[in-house]
Amino acid sequence: SKYGLGDSDEEDELPTDPKKAKITTLEAQQRANAEKMTLNSLRQAQKISEDAARNLDPKALVAGVASGFRPMDDTAEFLLMDKTQFFQAGGNSDFSMFDPPRHRPTITSPTAVLAQEMVGNEAHKMQLMKSSFFVEDNAAEDEPMEATGRLLRHRKLFNVEPNVWKDGASESSTSQYDFEHPSPALPISSSVSEASLMCDAQYEETSSMATGSIVAAVKEKKFVMPVTKAFKFVCNPKVAPVKVHATTVPLPRSIAYEMCDSWIADLGFYKGRSFKLSFGPQNSLVLPSTYNNMQNLKEFTGPSLPASMVFAPRLATDLSPCVMQLVEFNMVKGNEGFRESIVPHLEVQLNDCLSVNVEGSECPCIHPDSGTKLVSKHFSESLKQRNAGLKEDYAVSVWSLLFALWGDHDELVDLENNSHYMVMCRRNLLSEWLENTLLGKDLLSKKVSTHSYLEHMLDLLSCHRVNEACELAFSYDDANLALVLSQLSSGAVFRLLMEEQLFAWQQSKSDKHIDLERLKMYMLAAGAPMMQSSHGAINLLENKNWLTVLALQLWYFTAPTSTITDALNAYNDAFQAEECYAEPPKPSYKNAPSDTKKPVYDLRYHLLQLHSKRMHSLEETLDPITHTADVMDFRLSWLLLQTLRALGYRHCSPLAEARLSVDFASQLENEGLWQWGIFVLLHIKQQTQRERAVQQMLQRNVSVSAKVALYAEERFIVEELGIPMSWVDYAKAVKAGASGKHHLQAKYLLKAKHFATAHDVIFQHIAPDAIINGKMKYLHSLLIQFEDTEGSSIRVPNWANQGQIFLDFIDINAKFKQIRSVTNISDINARWENLKPQLSELCSRISLLPCPTSKHRLCQSEISQSLSCLVHGMCIVCPEMESSTVLRVALERLPLPQEFASKELRIWLEELLDKIQSQPPFSERQQPTMMEI
């Protein structure tokens, strides 16, 4: 049929039922009317349908859904509309996408049986057929049609508000098809769309028959619906695109969250967004985050971002998309003079160390030499940087303490370490260090009055300025106090007498008439840190920093002949007692950690403990947190490690030493001092770790240039540190390969004696281009380095089938150019004879050349063509040779291109025919036939 329906033999049979006969007659009339439609009207209808599909209005569709319209079909307007709005609009109805399928009310038509047979036909033909159903003959208006019982039962399907199918223009204007009663809307089935209805309207204009009638039966009564005319309506639907929301569901809210512990096979469900963190150059770190977290970072106005914000996880309510952020960590807080502060100390360390060559290793190992000299040099260098900053001032204090405890002094020359005189000298040196450390800048020049001179005298005594305190007492006519203070640290007898005097004043309550500052000075003379008085409990160590408490213990509370260890033990008892009456040795910087499980003490306290107890922990001593708030600043810790090793303190674990060296080398590398970082790495004890760390540092920082052989930093590590030149060349080769500079990569690989890798690079990236572009000399200069002085090839993988072929081809080309310059015929023949074996061998091996890329295949073709030309020349120069046989063998062995091989074959056949024609008849000589050839 014209609609693509298959014709059946059963259609010719007339139905016996009168109702069916009537339906068949009506169907024949509809087909006849549809055939009257012209081609122009069909094209115009299709154009209107396409325009309507482009102008679909999603709001109108949503309104239609809310009122009961549900285009659950495969048309464009439903597939492209916002599905979320569709189901939300139908939320108040009796339909749900999660409910089981229900029986949908359908409208039966006289052609329902034919419609079921139309599966697989074109949609346009379906629309033509459906439109013809509404076009009826004028004679059929008076013939009522009985509707089925289902039409009345599902009458609600027709009660669609007419404003759904009207636009603004149609609502504001009157139409000739307006009725007194609202006409029922057309039913929308699963195969009818708005576009098809637009086509129906167009068909009604072109057809002369536009009437229809519907008659419904209610139970036993027959109800005849009023005759209505088909009206023209306008529909302007628009296409609603599918909205893609850039959201990421957090794992706790995902359906895969319950699989975390049980579904091992589905790790990708909850590990799909995992990320491996690794540091890059300049302490840069790439880590995932969310858009909301990045907005919080942008709004932060502090001096530095806290780590809790940088590494903030995704919240359970955060649905923002994932973003990647590049974070660069500042290793040293607020110190711009890093290079000026550390390079002089590293130079001191380099000048006072020993480089030891390890057997079986090309990398030397560096050890510090003399400890006492090293302490003196570092102390002198630190004095030059005084007043440069807080860290530099603290470093001066540390190096001066080391110099007092372990440095060389004139009065200690040729003395035994354990002698009493040596111990007392060290005690005096520590006392001098405490005086210089505790003395304030304006203490001696401070102006005092009659009411405040006692407090000032107490401050002077806290710095062991006894002479200045006595002079101040005399200036205010306080001779008795000056006499008492002059006998401080005089001995046990004086301390006992002062203690009895204080006890007598306490018993008689006379101490309440004595100033509190004067009582404290009497307590210093008596060597009593604590006492009960009429003023209450008096504690001389209260509100004093730990250095002041230690100094008071050394000067006033211990015996004059006590050692540094005695004073340190007395201080330990003071702050470790249950009733602590002294401050612990907290670090000097601000915001020092105090709530840690293990207490953090000052670096100088650890050094004093190390001097008193030789096996004190070096790991705790060298922790950066003991002297700086920047836990990634390892300058002072590493220098102290090497100094203490030179002094004989070598009980630090190798792991802790290696970790400290690697951390400090990384800090130097981030500050642009990678050459000094290699110097630090050379102090690692374990050979494999030391070599690997140095090589990785070289590969990250060497510079590759065709003009400059060695930069200043590279020359320093080779000449001063003893790094082998082959390591530098290999590092340059790795850097060149990563940058795509294959020529420099091959050059440095050959210099580093990595012939296997160099051979692969030359074959993959250099040799094909050199052969194609005719750069034979450059390629020969690279390949000739694979031969040693004796002329035998160095064994590299696949050398015979790769590099040797290129080298032999270059050699044959060079010999051929020499033959061309020779004029003597005998010499020419001799040279050709010498060239025959090598040419024959190369022709046999050229097919073994691997061709992983098209460029390699072109290179092989170029070599084959050159060899073919040489074979031709050989046949011309040596007429006694069977040229046809030689050419045939060459064509069989050489992988020539098809067009070139055809040309050579044609030449070979011509020569063979010439040879046959120049000889006696073919039958007499019994020459082989052409087929045999």
C-alpha cells in the first residue's frame, strides 16, 4: 500500500459481519481521500512539523503534564525535555515512575488491527495514515458511529484543558471554529506527537472533507454527541535540553558507601577519586579539592594558609565539582637571607672534612675531620651574622655554648679531659656564657631611684653582676647589704650563718619589717631558693626562665666546687618535682608546643644534657622543633649533627642521620643550592642510599645545552666534591631525553659509556633521519664510538641487525666515493673486488633491519635503493659477471618499494633478453626458458 503496509490475500475477502463491512467501506473512502493530497501539501506539512519541533516550549509541556498530558513516547519533544521537571510536575497525579506498570486507557479505532501490523514502518507514513483517519466524506456526517464502552469509562482522558494547545495569539483572537461548549481535546496516544497534530491541521486545510462525528453508548442508552467540526489550533512547543549538573556525590551519601568493607571486587566504586600525593620541584604539591573549599581559601586573609584548610576533605553536604590545586610550601618562614646564612657554614664544613673513596663505588663518602676546630670556625662565622635576625642570634647562642663546652681555649691546652682543673675551667666558661646570654642590653645603663634600687640590684645578681650590685648599695648608703653581697658564693660557713639569721627573723616575726627584695638577696646569700616568711612563701625561682634558674643554681645554690652536672641535676630536680617550683626548659621561640605527649625542650638544654650524660638522645637533640617553629628548617640541626660526630658523639641511628641529610638536601635544592645539597647527601653512610640520592639530585637539576659543556654548579660537584663525570653525563642524557632532545641524549649517553641505551636512542630517533637526509658523517661519528681501540664492536643488544647495518652502509658509501675519485682502471677494479663481499653481505642483512615506524621503512627503502644502484655499477664494471643472475639475486634480497622493484625488474628483463638475442639460437644452447627464470 502507499503507507508501506503489506498487502494480504485476506483483504480481498469481504467480511460477513455488517459492522465490519461498514468499517471496511469507511476505510476505503479514507484511503481514496488521502490519495488526493498533492506532493506540495505533503512537503509543506513536513516543513511545518519540523518548525514546530524546533520551537517546542518546555513550560507548555510542563503545564500539559500537570494537567494530565503525558507524552510517554519516543518523540523528540519527550526525549529532549527536562525529565526532572516532567516527573516533578506529575507528582500530584496518580502516575509515578516507581510504580508498577498500569493499564493505560487507550482509544480503539477501526484500524487498530492494521496499526498493530505497522511495526517497523516509517514514522512519516504513519503520520499520513493517521491524518487520513480524520478526513471523512461529507456523506458520512449523518452516519453515527457507536463508540466502544471504554470511551465512556476513560472519558477523563479527553477532558484536557484547551489552553494547553493554544498560544498567546490564539487565545487573544476568535476563531471561526469556536463552539458554545468546550470541545474535547484529541486523545494523545503513545504514537502521536505534537508534530503529527500540526501535520493533521495542515492536511485539513488541503482536504475538502473536514468533518467527523463520534457517538458513544452509555450502558443501554445511546447518547449521540453533537456534531462538531474540526477546528484549527496552533501549537508552538520548544525543545528543552537535558540539563547536566556538575555535582559530585560525597562517599558517605553514595550508594557505594556500604560496599567499602565487603565488596572488595568493586574497589573502583569508592576508590575512583583517590589521589596519590607526591612533592614536585620547589616543594610544590598537586592535590584534589572541591570548588567550595577553593572559595574558602580565596576568602582567607591571613599571612599563611593553615594546613587544615589546604587539606580539608569533602564535607557530606558538599556537592561541588572536584578541582585540582597546586600548593607550594614555604620551607623557611620569613627568612629571605637563606643563602647568605647557610653558604658560609657549608664552606666551613667543606674545608674541614675528609673525602673517602669507597671500594666498589665511584661515589665518595664525606666525613667531618676535627671537632674542636670545627666548633671554633662555626662560632666565628656565626658572630659575623649577629643581629641579622632572631634565628641568627639564637645560632650565635648555640655555637657559643658549644664553644664553651667543647671548644679549644688557651688555658685548656695539654690538659686531660677528666682532670679537676679542666672541669672547673668548663664550669667557669659556662658561667661566662650564662652571664653574656642573660645580660640585657640596657641593664647596666638603667636609671634607678631610692625606691627601685633594690629591684635593680636583684636583677644584677640574676646576671651574676655582684660588683655592680655592691657599688649600687654603697651609692645608696646600704653598706651592710653590700658587705653581705660581697660574700656570695664564699662557702658553706657563710651560707649557714645567713640561714640561721633568716630563721631567727622568721621566729621573731621581724622579717615583716624587712623589704621583700632585701629578704630575697639574703636568701641568695644563704643559698635557700624557697622560704616561709611573714610575707608568705618566697620562691626565688618563680617567674624566671630556665636559663636564669640554671644560672642561680650554678652561682648561688650549689657549692663553689660543684660541676656543670651538679647544677644541671639540681635544676632537673627543681622543674621535675611534684611541686614544681621552676619553669621547664621550653624553647625560646613563640608559640612553642606544650600539649604534646612528649615534652619539647630547648636545644641548649639538650646540649647541656649531652655534655653531662654522653648517651643522651641525639634524635631528640637534633629535632628542629627544639629551636625553631619551622619544623622543615634543618640548617642548624644538620650542622650540629656533623659537629657532634666530629666530637665523637656517633650514637645517632643511621636512619635518623640519613633522613636528616635528605631533608636538609631537599631544603637546599628548593632554595636553588642543589650543588650543596649533593655535598650534604655525600654524608649518608649507606652506599646504595648515597649513590641513589646523589644520582636523583643530579637528574633533577643538571642543565642541558649544546653550547655550554659544564655550568659552574656542575663544575663544582665534579672538581670539589669528586662526583664522577659519567654520572653528570648520564644525568644530562636523562634530562635531554625527557625534553625530547635526542641528539644531545645520544651524545651524553655515549660519554657516560651507556652504550646499550645510546644504541637504542640512535636507532629509534637519529639513524632514520640521518640516512634519509644524507647526514652520513654525523651518523658515522656516533656509531664509530661503539668500537674500541682494537676495532671489535662493543656488545650491545641487536647491534648486528641495527647499528652494524648502518655502519656498513656508511662504509660502503665512503668506499664508493673513493672509487669515483680514482682514475687508474686497475685500481678501480681492485677496489670493486674488495667491495663485493661487503656489498653481498649487506644485501643479505638489510631485510633483517627492524622497522617499527614508517620512517624506519623509508630508511630501509633508501638503503635498498642505494645498494641496488651499487649492484648495477658492479655489473657494469665487471662484465665477466653474470649480470642477470646478480640482479635477480639482488631483487630477491633487497626490500625495495613496489614501483622501484618493478623498474628494476623491467631493466633486468631487458638485459636478459639482450643477452639471449646476442647468443646462438635458444634451442641449441639449451638456455632456460623465461618461465623457468
